[in-house]
Amino acid sequence: MISRPGTGKDAILFYVSLAALTVASVWPIWASRLLPMQDYPQHLFLAQVMATYHDPSYNWQEFYRIDLGVRPYMLWYLAMKVLTLVCAVETAGKILFSLYILLMGLLALVARRLAPPSGYPWGSLLLFPFAFNQMYFLGFPNFVLSLPLIFLALLDLDALAAGPSVGRVARHGMYLILLFLIHPYSLLVYIALSATPALTSIAQRKQLLRTLLPAAVMAVVIGVWYMAQHGPSATPTSVPWSVRWLVPHRSLAFYLLQFTGMRIIGGPDWSCVMIWVVVAVVFDMAWRRRTDQDTIDKRFLAWFAASLVGIFVLPFWMGYYSYFNLRLAPVSYFSLALLLCCLRIPFRHAALLTVCALALLIQSIRLQHAVAFEKEAILPVAAVAQKNSLVLPLVYRSDSPFLDPYYFNEIHSHDAEYYQMFAGGGATPTLFPNAMMPVQYQPGVVLPYPKKPADFSWERYGTYYDYLLVRSAPGSLYPDLFRYCDLVAKSGPWEVFKNRTARKSQ
């Protein structure tokens, strides 16, 4: 016999599931030395430079300058700056990603009020497998951390609509300040989605104005900031301003990666696909069982639809920033999870959903561990690194057999930053010279660097560096390297060559 929604068994199952999924989601963050992310090594490297910038044993100041301030995109770095006062930079990064999971748990608890009377928001359990989305593997810490904050702020608009108070205004103001500081794109997403009540709600005019006013204020704030500075510092970006779109089928394939085990080309992970099919069937049955008394909040439908439209309509590259449209993929997933919270789920089906959510997490944990293990191949060669050295990374292959080779073809492209981070001091030419970054090259510092590893020649590039850090080197590279360098370490696809000649000055 199927239990009636809202019984004691439902409550026990929901809160035990929530706790178990939270613990399971935090586990992979601490189980591996290095996290399985593409751009994260460079963000971690910047945090290490900031933490040790004034250490006299390092020569960071010869090559880099710090531009850390209270402005958009800085919140993650500011938090890392504080945490590195009491712990290592790697630990600080894991603390912040653990906070990301805890915020996901908080969002699931807040979603409790979205459930039907005497029911529970079973759709919120999907937030945990959705937490390890494409943006997580791409290693965008600022944006990833902002995802639960976006939806906590959007759901908090209900309190303002019911009637403002000092506490409610202060709480919502805190959310908006955090979104403004963590990532400008995250704030734009909040502004766009918060306008949907005007299209989906028949609320009274006062309630509608209360929900639209914060978005209007923040739109003015971010507009003034953008027009006044067009970037947070005087350092220009070297990336040319442009607008580029992806063809629709590329956007669609990227969106589907969440449901295929992060693989499309070469075949998906069919076990992952089948689990998602079971989840879809359970919610489809719940959707079909709806009665006239069951209400679906149209906001979530609007958020889901708007984010899907954005993925296919917005450009991939906008101005200086990439993944402009694809960043909406996790926004769409989270909107879908909140929409599904409105459905009544019988106890047995809820138990099945819990098993499926945990199974999806276990699959993601195995995937994360495999990619992290690949990244840890750099640790043995980093052990021989000498501080205050110039290092030229040459990454000839940076894909992984565990991830889609098209969308994650550069998953190991920034692993070389770990080498520089563990060595300390010196410089690498791969720092992304964007004005949004808190660490930039000193004026006049120019490190020769081939745009493609295949363009490397010893005379043009190699003579300027103390070490060459090479990944998956082709055979044609070795004659030059052995002529001028000594192989000092090798680990997996990584090799470190020391320049035995007198290095040219910059």
C-alpha cells in the first residue's frame, strides 16, 4: 500500500535523504588532493600569489601586481584571502566548495514551502547531482558558488512581496550584495529571472512592485558600474572584443551532458542515462496525477523556459567573456528541480527518487575521482620544482578519456599552474591578462609564449625560461629539448626539462 504524502515516514525519508546527499556531495571535494576542474588551477594559483605576495623568499613582485578590491568578481578571491590567513590555499578552496554544497542543502530546505500541503519537495533532491554540472568541471569557482545564491535570492522575493520589514530588506540586500560581488553575470541572471512575475503572476500591483524593485535598483547599480569603469582596473584585456554564437546542436549537446555522464561524442554513459530516465518517469507520473487542487508555481516554468531560450539565443562569446549562453545550463537545471518540488510524490516513488539521486552522485564521484587522479600526475614533477623560476608550459594534449573530448578538450590545460603554485615565485606566461582578474602582470612584463604548442621553437621561446613543463610531447620536440635541456622529472604525460644554457633576460 502506498503511504499518503506527509506521513511521518515521508518526513524521515526526506530529511535523512537530504543529510545523506549533502554528505555524499561534500565527500569528493575532500577525497582527492586536486579537484577535477579545468580553470580552477589558475584561480587557485592567483589565490596563492595573493597569500604569499609579500613573502620575501618569493619574487612574485618582480612579475605580478595585486589588484584586489571590493567590486564584482572579487568575492571568491576576498574569501580566499581571508581563509589563507589560517589555512593552506588548497584547503581554503575546498572549504568554499563545501560551502557551495551546504548552500545547496539550504536551498533544498527553503524549497520545503514549495511542496504541496502535507507533502515534501522531492524535486530538491535533484539539486545535489545537478551541483556537479558542466560549470563545476570547467572550474569557474565564482559562478559555481553563486548558483544557489541566485535561487535563494529569487525565493526570498516572496517575503518582500508579503510585506517588507527591516529584517527582510536587510536579508535580501545581503543576497544582492553577495551576487554583485561574486559575479556580474550571476546578478544579471537574478535581474532577468526576477522580472518573470510580471509575466506569470496576477499578484496585486504592490506585491509586484516589491518584487521588481530590487532588480530595478541592481540593474541601475551594475549599469553605472559598467559604464563608469568598463572593467575593474586600468589593466586592459588582451582578448579582442567580439560576439560569437554556437550552432544550435552544439548548445543542445552541451545541455544534455548533465544527463549523459558528461560525455556525448564517443557515446554517453548509458547507466547514467537510464537512471535519469527512471527519474523522468517518476516525475511524469506525478505530473499526470495532478488534480485541480494541486497548483504549479508558474514562476519556475518561466525560469526554466527563459534559461532554455537563453542557451539557444544568446551568444557563446560576448565581449571578452566566453560561455555566455552555456552558463545558463545549471540555471535551467535548478529551475527544473524547484518546479518539480510542487508535485506530490508517493512514499515508494520518493524512496526510488532518493536511490536514483544517490546513484547519480556516486557516478559523479567516480568520474570526479578519475579526472582528479589524472590531474595528480603533475604532483611528482612538482616535487622537483625550484622556487622563483620562469616556467614555460607546453601542453600538447589536454583532454581526458573520461570526459567529452569536444566540450572538455582543455580539462588539463591549466594543470601547469599547480607546478608554479607548488614551486612558488617566478612566473608563467599563461596568466589570463583580463582586467577582471585580481592578479596581473607588472607593466612591461612580456613573457614569450607560442599561441599553439606546435608553434614552439627553442630560439624564439625556450631560451627565456629556466624550465619547460611539457605534457604529451610529440617525438619531434625532443631533439631540440635534449640539445639545450636536461630531463629532470617525468610523471605520466608530464616531463620537466631544465634549461642548461644561460637564460636570456626579458
